[in-house]
Amino acid sequence: MRKVTIALAGNPNSGKSSIFNHLTGARQHVGNYPGVTVEKKEGRCNHGEVEIQVVDLPGTYSLTAYSIDEIVARNYLLEEKPDVVVNIADASNLERNLYLTTQLRELGVPMVLALNMSDVTRARGIEIDCEILSRALGVPVVSTIGHKGQGIGELLDTAVSLASNGHHPAPLKVEYGRDLEPELASIQQVVEQQENPLTGKYAPRWLAVKLLEKDADIRRQSVSPVVSAALGQSAKKLAERSGSSPEIMIAEARYGFIAGICQEAVRSSVEVRQQLSDRVDAVVLNRGLGLPVFLGLMYLVFHLTFTLGEPPMGWIESAFQWASTTLSGWWPRGSESVLKSLLVDGIIGGVGAVVVFLPNILLLFLAIAILEDSGYMARAAFLMDRLMHKIGLHGKSFIPMLLGFGCSVPAIMATRTLENRADRLTTIMVTPLMSCGARLPIYALIIPVFFPVGLQGWMLWIIYLIGIALAIGAARVLRSTLFRGATVPFVMELPPYHLPTLKGVLIHMWERGSLYLKKAGTIILALSVLLWALTSYPKKEHYDQDYQAMTGQARKDFLAKVKDLNPDLGLPGDSVVLAQAVQAELALAAEQEHYYEHEIGYAQAQEKYNDHLEKLKGGKHGAALAIFMEIREMVTRAHQEFDQAVEKAGPEKGSPADAALEKSRDARLAEAEKLNPKVYGAVVKFRQDLETPYTEQMTRIKRAQEAEDLSYSLAGRIGHAMEPLIKPLGFDWKIGTALLGAFAAKEVFVAQLGIVYSVGKADEGSEALRDQLKYHYTPLQAFGIMLFCLISAPCIATIAVTRRETGSTGWALFQLGSLTLLAYLVTLMVYQVGRLAGIGGA
Ligand code: GDP
Ligand code: MG
């Protein structure tokens, strides 16, 4: 006859003795456990061909060695290794009873869960889904009524079959959260390196949990000075982060795990919940209310992130501007120094473009840290779990994806909470589709150019939504192809609500935010230099067009036209006095180009000009010139002051404030006109018909030259080489060159486009760049650019972190390749279909 040992474990008063009596009848033996005066009840029964020995363990709430009963129960389980443990739980008090169950599962002993007192739960209108419970815990579950012997037969059947098939489920891994897990890992490492009698016997993770939990028994047996030091350090770190001790955090994590299970498996037809946390959950996890509450909170988070982030963004921008001007001042103005260009355009420009988003990202992470530390985020993930499951993902994938709206790098690191590798890889692959903060300037540049004011907000939403929809689609596809496999039984932890501590929240925010800064300091720094070099070299020696001759000609034409004004000023047609004055002015501007205002040369040039002008005014026809200059000065001032006032007060066009400013300007112009209407007319003509077209032409020539430079540079050549490939997407070589920059970091795209279009330093507010875009592209092409930037290859930092987190270069390359391909296909489809349908001005 085969022998099987069954141990009954459970909380006091869960009905262990009642079940024990039913199993064993009269055949009982009462003694003491060796060495201690704790009662040991043993009995026997037969089940078919099997002889069963039943041991009733002391009733305990936990397996941590706080009391002698707990030590006895645990040691029996660990030393005697019964074939099956029957865990008897009072189902009418499920959450508290599952605490022991969870610990038994963490220990990994083969077990059956008996939901005793099932008559009481039924009477109270509580319904427990044994199926879900069994799946979540990974063990069979049987309902019993102990004192009446109901369900005992089934319980025995299940226990015996479990004992005979020898199937041991893997120990349950409770997720202890992002603060505890790293400490557990480091203690586990220290323990594994130490020689001690326990390491061979127990799983290292279990030992680490017990040690952090301050389990007296385990500590006594295995603590060495090294382990003590590690434990002390961990406790200190944890106290700093959460203001709590490890044993409390561990207990809370277990209760969170249990709360998650109960939320899934327990339905109550009558309201039995009383605790505040339960009342909050009743709203937050409510099927109808939960989602609106969640969406409202998310709206608040994003709204605050962007409004509160604006002022500090301005400060950072000014700081970088200051740095770049100060640094430029070390060289003479207009200097062609390579070092200056590298420092100012390459490094400060590139890194500044990234650091500017730090406030946004920190604020987003701050808000998420508050929501996480308070316990809400776990509810949000729980809420999303059902939805996430539809796309083949785990509810826990939700937080990384949310973080992805800030920056993909910390988001991918946050996937560490996902135990299932298929879930984790899928989440890592699709997270970059959540449009990160760095992509925002691209949209901010493009949307206002091509879409009417009423549509602009919607366009932004559409872009974000496309990203989310693609992430969902891609996740489904990945989950059913490359990362196939059943979703393992999952439990969403529902930790108790907490008031977050300031320190803890700040630490958590900084942990993620600093990753973003690190990206700016390392990868982006290096790439800024590389991109700068790519766009600056090789230098063109001989231009296709003679720009110098072109500027000379433009100048000559301008001066010739100045003579046409002579009749208006009452001068003879061949008088050169006005032309000479204008020429002197141009010479002044050209000379001052080489100096900063505080430099001597700058003042000297001004002096020289003043002398020259005075001489002209004192010479032949000098009086006419003087009045022309005076009226011109008045007109220029009136316009200048109007522009400054508008910029400062920023009144809406057509508003009363705007009208008042215009009125005062016009009054001043009228005054100038009164002085001499004819000369005034000449001044207006000079400003409008001569001066403005001349400056515009000079800018055009300069831009053409810069564009030729860029086209000749390596970046331009790569862009050109790419052109046949990206032409079907509606992109030209200029977009190609800018996309090259976007691969380094999305935020570089805008700056790069600015260089391509030779509009000097560009940011998303740059009007000059906007004009260029409007001139060169259609709304359909613009939409394609945004789509491509949204979907395509994530930045280098993301690829690097994917490689580290997956431990595989292959997966990193797969992410790079597949997202780029997806971007290509989607943009191609949108552009070609849009073109055929004639949408968006194509
Ligand atoms: P132990 O402390 O775990 O050994 O629990 P006991 O077996 O002594 O049971 C405690 C009390 O619960 C006793 O009065 C039992 O009669 C009662 N009891 C045990 N099982 C059930 C059950 O399934 N339903 C109900 N209503 N009472 C039960
Ligand atoms: Mg008892």
C-alpha cells in the first residue's frame, strides 16, 4: 500500500480540526512536536489503495517566524516535506486567510486550497469563483463545509491525485514593487556569495524575502556581517524612499497581490465593504465610473505637465541662449572658427534642444510617481487589464506605455515588473509608438503651418491616437506570432492606498528623469557633434553660382534705383548725394558685421559713417539729403516703436489695444508727412520699393549659398542618396537629411530642418522655417512627415536601452528595423492613397 502524508495548514479557527476529524474519524494520536510543547495531532485514513497520514499543523496567520507556532509549522513543511499541504482557508474572511496561502505558494510546497465555511459566504451573498482563484494561485481549489463534512471527499481526491502525480507547481513570485525588487536582488546576490547552511536548502529569492522581512529564525541561521551590512543598507534605502520598513512593505505587497485576486474572483451581491480604501476602490474600480475617473486624471496630468512646464522651459531656453552668446563672444564676430561652430552650433545647440524638454518630462514623471505611490496607478493598471488583455498584453504593460509619452528610455526600463518574457518583449517593442515628448516639437512646428486653427488641436490628437492604435495592432500581431504563448495566470496587485511622501515621490521622479538627462549628456552630445560634422563638412571651395557677383549686382541695382528718387526730393536727376549716403550706410552695416557692439571697431565704423554723412549734408544738395534723412528717421522710429509695443503687450489683431497702438503710430507718421509731403512720399517709396526688396534678395542669395553648402556636405549627400527611396513617401532630400538627425534624437529633426532651409537657428516657433515649409510642401506631405517621425526608428537611446533590457542586439535591431519598415509602409500608403484621392493639396 502506498503512503501519502497530508499536512493541514490554516489560520486559527478556519476549521482545520473539524476537517481533520472528518478525515481521520477516531484514529487520532496526540503528541508534541519534538523539542517544543506544541500539540501535534496525527491521524490516519485510507483512500482507495492509498494509506494517508494526516498532520494537523498549529494554526497560524503567517509563516514568518514571529511565534513558536509559526516556526513549528514552517519547519515541519520544510524539514518533513509532506506530500501535499491542504491549506484550509476561511472563505468568509478570504483576504486575511489568503495571506498564509500566498506564503505557502511562495514556499512552493505542493498544495490544495480548501475554501472552508463556504456555507457562511453563501449566506452572506458572497460568491467566490474557484476557477479564477485556482488560476491566479496556480493550485486546485475545493469548496468545503468542514463541520458537516461536505466537500471533504473531493478535497481528499484532489490531494491524493496531486500527491501521486508528483506535479509541483513552481513557487509563486509575488511582485514586490520597484522599490523592494532591486533590494531583494542585491540581497539575493550577497546571500548566494556567502557560505551558509541555508543556501543549498531554500530558494535564494525566498531567503532574501525572509531576511528583509526580519525573519528571526532565518536571520539567526544565515546572517554574516556582510549580509547584515547589506540588510542594513537596504532598510535604510527603503526607509528613505517610502518612509516604511521592509517587513511592512513586504506585507503590503502580499496584501496588494491578494486584493488583486479578490477583485477578480470575489463577487458580492450585498455591500459588505467598509474600509475607506474599499470605498475608494468601489468608485475607482467601478465598471462605469472607473474609466471616466481615469481619463479625467490623465487629462489633468497631461494638462498640468504642459502648462506648468512652460515657464521653466523658457528659463532653460534663455540659459542656453545666454551660454551660446557668451561663448560666441570669445571669438571676433563673424569668425569662421571651427571650434566656435562646434561648441555653439553643435554642442550647445544639440544638447540644449534636448534639455529643454526636461521640465515636461520631470513633471510627467512626478505626476506618475504621485499616482503610483498613492496606490492609484495599480488601480488604473487593474482597470486597463481587461482592455490590455484584449490586445494580448498584461495590465502591467500599461504603466510603461504611459511613461512612453514622456520618454521611451525610462518606459522600457519600467517593463521590468512584467514577469512573462513574451509580455515584456511585446511591451518593449511597441512602447516607442507612444509618442514621446521629444516628438512634440516636430508636430508643434508643422501643424500650425498646414492646418487651420480649428483643426490644430485635433491633428495633434489624431497623431497620438494613431500611435496608440498602431501600438495595439502591433502588440496583437506580435503576441500571436513571434511572442506567442498563453498569457500566464496573472494577478494585478492592489496595494493599500497611501499618502505619498514628498521625498519618496521626488526620488521616484528623479530616478526616471535622470535617465533622460543622461541620454542628453552622452548619446545626444556625441551625436550632436557627429551631425554637426556631417552637415558642416566637406566644405565647398567653388560654388556653382558666383554669389559674390550676385550680391555685387544686387547692390549696384539698388543704388541705381536710389537715383530715381531724385525728382521727388527736388534734386537734379544726376545728383549722387542720396546714393552716396545709402552707400555709406551699406558700408557701415558691412563693417559692423565684424564686431560686437562693445568693440572699438564697431564704434569706429559708426563714427566714420557719421562724419561722412555730415560732410554730405554740408555739401552740394546737402539740405535735401538732410530733410530726407530726418523724415526717414521719424518714419523708422514710428514703425519700430509700434512693433516693440505690439511685441511687449501682445494685443490681439483687431483688438481695441491694437487699434490704439496703430492710431498712435499713424499720428506720428502724419506728423512726418506734414513736415514735407513730397519727401515723405519719397521715404515711403524708398522703404517699400527699394529697401525691402533689396534685403529680401540678399537673404535669398545667402540662403541659396548655405543650401549649396549643405547639399555638398555629407549629410546632404546622404539625403540625396536617400531621395529615390523616400520619394514615394512624398519626401525630398531635405526631409531625408533632417530625418537623419531625427534618428539621433527626435528633437534634432526641427533643428536639422532649420539648417537645411538655411534659416539659421530654428526651433518649433520659427516663422522663417514655417514660411519655407509652407512654400515647399503640401498638407498631405506634412502629415506624412509627422506620421513617419511618429512611427519610425526610435532614437538611438531607445535602441540602446532595448538592447540592454532584452539582453540581445537582435531584438534591438528588430525593433529598429520593424518600426522603420512600419513607418515606411504607413506613410507610403497614406501619401499614395491621399494623392490618388486628391486630399491635402496633393
Ligand atoms: P481550527 O481552529 O482551524 O481547528 O477550527 P475548528 O475546526 O476548531 O473550527 C472552528 C469553528 O468553526 C467550530 O465551531 C466549527 O464547528 C466551525 N466550522 C468549521 N467548519 C465550518 C464550516 O464550513 N461552516 C461553518 N458554518 N462552521 C464551521
Ligand atoms: Mg483546531
